[in-house]
Amino acid sequence: MSGALLATLREVVGAAHVLTRDTHDLSAYERDWRQRAHGHALGVVRPGSTAEVAAVVRACAAHGASLVPQGGNTGLVVGSVPDGSGTQVVLSLQRMNAVRAIDRANLTMTVEAGCVLQSVQQAAEAEGLLFPLSLAAEGSCTIGGNLATNAGGTQVLRYGNARELCLGLEVVTPEGEVWHGLTGLRKDNTGYDLRDLFVGSEGTLGVITAATLKLFPPPAARLTAWAAVPTLQSAVDLLGLAQQRLAAGLTGFEVMGQFALSLVDRHMPPLRVPLWRQSPYCVLLENSDSEGEDHARTQFEGLLEAAIERGLVSDAVVAESIAQARGLWHIRESIPLAQAQEGLNIKHDISLPVSRIPAFCDETDARLAREIPGVRLVNFGHLGDGNLHYNVQAPADEDAKKFLQTQETRVNQLVFDAVARYDGSISAEHGVGSLKVEHLAHFKDPVALALMRRIKQAIDPHNRLNPGRVIQ
């Protein structure tokens, strides 16, 4: 049966675009970015059009094979690699990377799912417009994956998640039908919003093949500041002051713990991390101004002066050039890479009400330190929208791999229980994938979980699309 399926797939997309292990190295498609899982695919199929995607889905359905949709394979929750059975087909959308249309008057662009995020940003910029979704993996992640996981990034505070940046979708259903929903409308009250159903579904309900995205006029000026703050509560208070003074101009507000920054300083010394030694936390702020750089700088300096007077900030620097601003953002985006160089770690992508973040961290930091002496906390993230990457590193003198094997279950339970007590979510922007699917049963409202299962059963009754992800 597998041979017959591969032969059919070759007829659909061409033999050159069906990859099997007897002729190709499939490791890039079978391993996740964090190296947490290594699957075994029947093959990798790379369609070049929506019609070919639909034909691939129909062929797999006819042969009883399950499909794993994959974009840039940069996810962090093992949601886009095959299992070890050798029976699943990886559906790579990387060939579908065209910008189909840009409508300047409507402030929209329609792109195929395999477009790399950075390419979408550049296409918008070439038209004098802005596509604001921005995250560390933007040089390799794809729009289809961004939408399938409802990606967040550094500008959610102003522009929202990927969901808010999408107006319409083109989707292939589990039966191989095509939903043509590439509307550029901002108002369409004609029933259930299918877009919201597929965005964030992680490839379990349909294969996103194209999207119509929102564009924005670019700001007249964009300034970046780096501030040292004495406590997390000070960072929260600074956020409130910045929102009051800058209003919609505040497009980024990131917090970084001292240990997280020390890893960047240790493993990437050329980056020259500012102010980290003198304060337990640093904050990175971005002000996007519609009037101009002088107005933006005056606003920024007034904000920082007021914050220093109130004791919220001990010291601060404002970038004097675009290069300096990019350098500060590069430091923030380098924390995950520096942590990886330090060794294997336990990652958490949690969200909490902003007001409750200081108390959550005080309580959870103390409990982790008490129960696992010497444990190191790599705490950083998008404080402006309540999203922390609350990661746990092994004690300095302990083997990181052994720590992961022996402590991950315990650490996850401790952190997730605390998240629940503080009315948060165990996944803010990374998704559920297969890594968190078992936890969802304990931390998701049971009625919501039952509704999710009914939706999956109604749309994909044979469980052919990305099985074992999001829900069981």
C-alpha cells in the first residue's frame, strides 16, 4: 500500500518532489528544532499549488495514510514532525512561496503558506508598508506555520497575534476540498468565522495554503530603549506608565532576567549586553511614532526621566541609530540560542494576567529553589502581553541531559500548577503540539476540551491530519 501511495504522489506533484529515505536525507523534516523528537516518515511530498495539496490529501485519504503539515519546522512543541511508525507523510509547503497580490488601498497582501515570514515583511516594505509580525525565527519560519500556531512575537502589544493580522484563508480540508476564503474584508457577518477555526489549530483541521494579511502604514520613527529595573513589579509599573505616556506608540515591551542576560554575555560576548550586572531585570521598550524622531525621542526621554524619579528605573539607554536598536533587539532574540549553548533545558511558554506576574514569579522561583537546590531560572519574554518564557536550567554542576530526564515531569507539574492558580495558560504562543497534549486534559476547561474534540471529529473523523497533536 505504501508503494502504491508513493507512486500516486509522484504522479500528482512529480517524482522530484516526493522524497524518500532510499534517495534523500530526510532528517531536516523528521527532527524538530529543539531535537526533542526524531520521527520516521514514509516520505516527504512537496506540492507546488493548492490543487496539488488537495490531490495529495485525497490520495492519502484513499490509502488510509495520515499527513503531517510542515512549514519551516521551527516549532517548539513537536507539532510538525512525523511519529516513528514510518507510515506518515510529511506535507511540506515550502515550494508554495509566492506573494499573490498586494492591495495598497485595502492595506492587504495575499501570500502562499510557504512564504518565509521575513520575505513577507520585505515584500510589504518594498511597497512602503508594514507587516508587523516579528519573531526570532522569522528568517526560516513560514506564514502557514505562523497562522497554524497563532504565533505571537515581539509586537503583539500593539498589533496582536497572527490571528489578528489575518483577514482570510485558503484551506484544504481533510477530504481534499478547498475552502476559498481569501477575503480582504474587515467586516463579514455571514455566519461562523471559519478563519478563527483554522488559525491556531496546528494543522489538525485543515492545511492552510494561502492567507490574506493586514498591512499598516509604517511609523515615521521607531526608537528603542533599554532600561534596568530593580524588580518585576517595577517592570509592570513601568509598563503602565509607558502605556499612559506613549499609548498606541508602545509597540514592544520585553523583560529579561539577569541570569538570562548573563548567558548571552557568556556565550556571545561580542553583543555587549548593557546594564545587566547592576540589576535583576532589564526591559526593552520600543516606541513607534507617527510624527517623527524628534517627537518620539522627546516622549521616550520624558518617560524614562519620570520612571527614574519614581524609582522604577535605575539606569537606561536610548538607541542612537537603527544599528544600535537592532543590536539591542538582537541581544533579546539571542537568549534562546545562548540558553541552548548552556545545555538542555526545560522550556515553558506561559501567559498570565500582567498584574499577577510578579507574585507568580516570587512564589514559583522560591518553590523551585527550595525543591531543586541550585536550579537556574531563565526568565524572559513579552511582558507587555503577559507572555513569559519561564525556562528552567539545570544546576551548574549537574549533567543537563540527566536533569531533563529526571526533573522535567516534576518541574512542569510545579510550574503548570502555579500557572493555573494564577489564572494563566500553559501555552501562550508556541502551541500544544504533542509535547503538551497530555497536560491539556488537566489544565483546559473540560467543556472546552469536549467541544474541541467534537470539532475535530466533525471535520476530520478519520484523524488523518496531524494526529496526536493538540487533542487526543
